[in-house]
Amino acid sequence: MADQEVLDKYAPTLDLLETKEAYLYEGELYIRYEFRDPEELQARMTYHKVGDDNVVSDENLIMLGVWARAQKKGERVK
């Protein structure tokens, strides 16, 4: 079971409607983020490793293999 202190730390990111799936793996939060691209008006899906600043940006994108490892070995929190 996830530590409540860690969940509180990442609460702003976990509460976002765009955060569709989240895992804790090795003390880090990994999320699947879905949003509507304003230019193409299509749904987009990206994968991120969220840091202490709780910011989801292009700077913390991860590769699909890292996401798969977090899904397989991590604890699902959303």
C-alpha cells in the first residue's frame, strides 16, 4: 500500500482530470497523461515521470519501455 505522505506529495498531479493512470515505482510517480491537442483537436497520450515539483511537461517525458516497467513492477495509485 502506498505511503500516505507520498500520495499527499503527488496529490495535485493525481487529481488532474488529464492524469488517467498512475504508478509508484522505486519512490517515483509515473503517469499516463491524456489531453486534447489544441492545434489538431485530437486526443494525445504521453507518459511522464513526475518530480517533486508536480509539473507535467515535455521535459519529464519517458519512453514507453520505462512506462511498461512502472506498470508491471509499480503500485497502481490511480
